Amino acid sequence: MERLILTNGNVIRPTRIESGMAVVCRNGRIERILPGNGVTPEPGDRVIDARSGYIAPGFIDMHVHGGGGYDFMDGTVEAFLGVAETHARYGTTALVPTTLTCTDEELYRVFEVFREADRCNKRGARLLGLHLEGPYFSHRQSGAQDPHYLKTPRREEYGKILEAAPEIIRWSVAPELDGALEMGRELRRRGILASVAHTDAVYDEVVRAHEAGYTHMTHLYSAMSSVTRRNARRYAGAVEAAYLIDAMTVEIIADGVHLPEALLRFVYKFKGADRTALCTDAMRGAGMPDGESVLGSLRNGRRVLIEEGVAKLPDRSAFAGSVATTDRLVRTMVGAAGVPLVEAVRMMSLTPARILGLDARKGSLDEGKDADIVVFDSRIHVVTTISEGHVLYTE
């Protein structure tokens, strides 16, 4: 069988960088990682010269809505493939399509389209499964989510959704809502990642939620309670719970806008690279020029403005999603937050793979794992993206 060989690169492993290495792939898996002079190409092999750049595990985006002018909520195969192909150009080898609060009709349409797009996806990042962001959120922390569609969890409703879409692998919920703890236990029973999001919960409520199965925090700090006063008393919020609950994992939009340098450093210092995943939370404006855009579906979405590297509500009162790509997140963590390259890459690969329960086959460059690889230069500029042994993008 034809082999794919990457040569002349610095291989980024989970805790170190190995210089002058080669990576040999066959049948979509990593077959060997060895010194560059230890492999001899054979007729039919495809050889990619990393040109002394970095050979890293492919980036995994566990929370993304769109890119390239498309949004998953458009409900078309073209949109799904457009998003996957756009983000592949920036090093993403696998992603989790994420919904917004919407009508039931739109949601069930997304389920159908996901399946068709997954079958057709040959040139884009791998679609790992679905992430439902909502509709069970706090009205006080709705952020850019459309408040008209916010609800309280009811077993008969979410149970029907779960039966209709076995592709769901994570669901973001405000755990203080009536019925949310029962829902968390059901998600845990099904092996679905239950995540705290768009929440006005206080610390004790998050503790109970964690015990019920909510083990992750969606876009930490964004649409999330912090220290508050109720009847003159101060209460720790969801943000503080993220730090006090050691086992709680978090994700951050490390675009340098949603969270400034100081907060990026704070999260890294107190949660660490193994419990902090980077995510784009990108909307359709990722990979597109500044200007007017739409958050959510073209039919029912909300008008937003893209400027200064972020999407904003038209009145500029709040952010409305990011336009980041995964390579930008790694650059920001290294350049602005001072995180070592090895750990920044881990936060974009192995950590999300572990959180999603996929680390046995994805997230690191190890023999036998999927050949999900990104090659980038010293500026963390992506030159080649490979997903399961298929070259998706190369300059």
C-alpha cells in the first residue's frame, strides 16, 4: 500500500519536541515515527518535506459554529462541507459541529444534514459528532443566543432529541434550571459530555451539577456567572467553581479578544494544559473579511458585525462569537500568554481528545493512532493539514 511520509521535521509529542524526525503513515494510521535518516521512500510513496518546520498532531476544535461564510445552522450539506474545508486550511483535522438555540424544525434538519454531510466529507476536517449549545440556558446569561428559544429541560423533549440524534456527543446546559440535574445524569448514562454553559449558577449549584455528570465548562468566562451578591451576601459563581472543582475541565476562546492576555495566563496557571482545551467558537465569519455577517442560520439568524478580529452584536454591547481559527488560538497562547509551544499544541489536540473520550485514537502523534497531522512553520503558519492520512490542504 502507498505510504505517506513526512520528513525533515520537528515532531511535537505531548511533552517534548523531537528534532530531525520522519513520520510514516499507512492506511490512515501512523505506522512509525523515527529519525529522518531511518526511512527510505519507495516507489509510490508520497513524501512531504516539512522543511525543518513542526510536525504536530492535528488540531481538534470541540466547539465551532461556522466559517468561510457558512454556518452549520444553515442546514445544508454545502454549509457543513464549507465549514469543514475552511477550518482544514488552518490546521483543524477534526471538529464538533455546534448548534445554536433555534426552532425544533431547524434542529432536526441539522441532524439529517449532518449524516449526509458526514458521508460526503472528503476534503474537510472530520466531523466527530454534534454539540448542542442550548436551548436550556439562563435568560440572564443568554449572550448572543436568541432568548426566544430558551427553555427549561423536560425529559420528554430532550429524550426525544437524544433518540433522534445518536450523533450527539456533547450538550451544553445551564445546570441551575429545573430538571437540569436529571438531564445531566441521563447524558452521563449515555456517554455524552454534559457541559455547563450560559449559566447564572452559584458555586454550590455547580458542585451539585458536577456530581450529576456535568464535567466540563463551555467557553469559560463567556456568558457565565462570577462572584455575585444575593441578599447582601457574596456567592462564588460558575467561574470560581471551574477552578475550585479540580476535576472540572474547561474550554477557552483563546483569540486574544474574548479573553485578554492576563486571563489566558490565569487559566493556564490554575487549570493547566491538561484540563484546558482551546476552542474557536467560530461563526461563519472565520476566514472571511470584516463587515456585516449573520450569527446562526441565514434564514433566522441574528445580524452581527465583524471587526477587530471578533464578531459583535450590532450595538457593540457584547461579542457574538469568534472568527478565530485553531492556528490563531495556538499563536495567541504562545505569543501573548507565554505558554510553551508543546503545551499550547496539547491544549488544541490531546486535551480536547481526552475530554471527548477520543484520545485512544486521536490527539497525539503515536504509532497506531489516526494520521491526523498539521505541519506549520516557526510563525505557526499552517502549510499542510492531514486527516486520517488524507492530505486536506497544502500550500
